[in-house]
Amino acid sequence: MTMTQSIHRGEILHFPATTSNPEQNHEYLQDGILITENGLITALADAQTFLNSLSEQELSHVLPGMIHHKGLLIPGMIDSHVHYPQMEMIASYGTQLLDWLNEYTFPAEAKFCNSEYAAKQAKQFIEQLFAHGTTTASVFATVHPESVNAFFSAAEACQARMICGKVMMDRNCPDNLKDTAESGYAQTRQLIEQWHKQGRSLYAITPRFAPTSSPEQLKKAGQLAKQHPDTFIQTHLSENIQEIEWVKSLYPESPDYLGVYEKYDLVRERALFGHCIHLESREYQVLKREQAGIIFCPTSNLFIGSGLFPYFDVKDKNIPVAIASDVGAGTSLSLLTNQAEAYKILQLQKQNLNPLEALYLCTQGAADTMRLSDKIGNLNPGTEADFVELDFSALPMLSQRTKQAKSLTEKLFALMILGDDRVIRRTYVHGQCIYTRE
Ligand code: GUN
Ligand code: ZN
């Protein structure tokens, strides 16, 4: 055994491949072995089969260092849309999107002109992600380049795979949060050069949403997206009815909201569109054609009253889709909690979201939406060793309920409805245990 090799034994669940049927296409090992080496997964196998294949001598090396997990090992979860500067104003009362931005969000984001403050917030935020079982996130910073440097520096310190971008915003916001078409372009280009594909960091070109960018700024964002085709793009789309009306008045020549982003070459693979609750049929066709991603943000959609996301319409159209927290409009960094709210949003539409499918949308499905499933989102050998241990005994009600469960699906359903950060026992990033509860 080399110094960096670790052997984990326990109950293991993941989705090895992209599928439209996660209920069937998952791999479950009641007693499994997961081996990691130098930050990568090198083997995943049934424990007995693996141990039987070893010689006496090999066994004597393997057994003493083996880590036994009482809980369930799953891939580290992926939060495909979240705002780290909004942690301080999560749970702000009484408004819907546009007033919520003006009253609470913009004042909170203005504080990130201070690099020391940004560094402290970034570190705390990443620690919170790990404590909630999330190992990768696609993160909005603020308009200040310092906020991106702070975030990637904190992510790099723990070797986490993270995506982040400087918000581009040159109108319809306070002066202290405005860039210009030129400065937004130059700063973004510099940050791409500095951070994209450095270690595990990946850059997302981040125009906040159509109302806060001039046509000139969106044009420049699209130029950057063309010049750097393997970067991500992240923004918001069709979240709130007033927002959609506003976009139509600002861009009267556009056929619809997505048409604005389309005109400026911002719709492509690895473009992640938050919300997409009220899309028109042409918008669905374009997203499908371009294989851009739709990000479903359940706690956010309920909290700021945006609407009920039509998940099965999106799925039926074969558009890549994932579940995310969208904190601070979202009310929990726990992707389990967000899965539970997704289930309720579909109940209100007389549909059922299977817990395996919900988990898929935060692991392999999210990785596929981001075109990262060769690296994260599953436990296949060759991928990066990011995984978490879930503890069903952490909560008395969950423990009592799961003892009655007759199937894996029933057990996972109870986990998703009753669980949250308290069930995360350990989080591993790049093969290292980076968080332990208690
Ligand atoms: N639309 C534009 N900015 C934001 C934001 O920060 N949060 C949400 N939920 N929607 C937005
Ligand atoms: Zn958002």
C-alpha cells in the first residue's frame, strides 16, 4: 500500500453512467470496497469478491489500514447554482425576485469590494458546502474580481473542484456594483487566464441576468465564451413573471428571454441557466438543440415565490437538468433538503420524483449537465475521489423510519425527506477526509 492509498469499506451507491432511468441504472453494493490513490478512485468492487482475490500477503497489507464506514457512501454532491456572497442575507423576509435583489442582495454583495472580508466569507462558505455533503459547486461571486480570487484561493487550499465567476453587471443596479462592458470583459479575461483549469478550478463567464447587462456587455461576454469554449457560462433565465416582462421591455426585438442570450452566443454546452420555470416552446427547442443546462432550484423557487418548475416537461425534452440550492434565495445548502422540496413541487403538479432520480440530479446528472462526469459525480475508477458518508442513525426519526424500510428506494426517500446536513458524517475531497461531524 502506498502512502496516499486509502481503502474504504461500507455500503456504496452511485450512478455509473448518464441515464434517463436512475431508478434502474444505479450501482448498489451492500458491502463494497472503494480504493483511492493520489486523489483518484482506483477501484470499486464488492468487498468479498475483492478480498477473495487477494493473497495472504496482500491481505496482511490491506486489512490493517482499511477504513470501515457504518453509513452509506455516495459521490460528493454537486451544487450547480449558488451565490457565495449571499450567505449573510439568506432568509430575508417578504419579497419576490426584483425587490429581493434591491433590498437585500445588492447591499450584501457590495461588501465584497474588501478582499479580507471576501477571503473570510469564501473560506466559511466552502467549509459549509463540505458540511452539507457538497464537494463541487458552480458559484456566483460578485462584480469585484477580488471576490473571485478569494473564492478560488480558498478552494485551491483544499484541492476542491470548484467553478466560479465574476458577476458582469453594468446597468440597473447600484453604482457601487457596476462594471462596464469594457472592464467586465477585461477583468473576466484576466480571471480566466489566472484560474481556469489551474488545479481543479474552472471558470464560469457570469453575466448576472439580461436586465443587469447592456447589449454591449452581453456581446463581450459572448466573445469571451467563443474565445474560451471550454469555460462555463452561468446566468439566470425565466425565473419570475415580472422579470420576464422587464426583459421583453429592455430587449423588444428579441423573440423571448432566451433569445437575448442566444443573440450574443451565450447558449451552448456548459452554459447553465438557473430556474427556467416559465419557458416558451421555442426556448425549450433552443436549449435542447444546444444541449445547454437547466438548473432547478427548489428551495429558492418556493422561498421567493417564483413558481413551480415543470421538471418532467424538461426531462421529456431531453434537456440536461440538475438540482441546485441557489442560496441565498434558496434556504438551505443541503441538497437533500432541496431534493425534498423538489419532491413537493412535483406533488403540487400531480407528479412523483423518485428519490434515486432526485439523488441522480445532484450527482451524476449534475456532472453530466456540466459535462464533467469523467471527473466527478460518480465513483467510477479513474474519476476524482470526492465522496461522502451518510449516517442514517444521526436523527432519531430518520433512524426509526429507515428501520422499517423494505427497499433501498424507501430508505432513500426517508433520507431525502427527513435528512439534511446532520446526516453528513464525513466528506472526502481529492481522497482526503476534509470534514468530520462532531
Ligand atoms: N436573478 C438575478 N440575480 C439573481 C440572484 O442573485 N438570485 C436569484 N435567485 N435570481 C437572480
Ligand atoms: Zn441564482
